[in-house]
Amino acid sequence: ILIGGILSGIFTPTEAAAIAAIYALILGCFVYREISLADLWKILKENPWMKDLFVEPKDVEKAQQDLTIKSTLIHKLAGKVIEMRGGSGA
């Protein structure tokens, strides 16, 4: 299926890799029953590539604070540049 899909142009090699990974998960979870749903959740949370999908509220708050500080600094800097050029800023 994977090679046929690539050769026929249905999907790219990258998409074929994603399909293969999903297929392997399905086999591991439901056919061979080697991976439980709890194990799957643990695997996904510990995977460094997947960590960004699980955002904690404290991380969101920190990002908002950083953006607020940066936008305030940019606004102040822009005001100083306009002031130095003798403009009114309006």
C-alpha cells in the first residue's frame, strides 16, 4: 500500500511515513494488544516532538507575559524614535 501510494502519486514519502506510523499504532494497540491506551498516552506525552502539543496553563501565561513586555518595549522604542526625528507620532 505504501509503495503503491508513493509510486502512483497518491501521497508523498513523508505522508507514507505518517501513514505507516499510524498503521503501526493501530496494530500495536488493537491487533496485537501490546500497547494499552494508557501506555500510548504516556508515549505521546514523553515524546520530545509531541511535547509542544500539550501546553500547560502556566506556559500560556508566561508566553502572554513575554508578549506584553515585548510589545510594551517596542511601543516605547518606537515613541523614542519618533521623538528623536521630531515627529508628533500621530
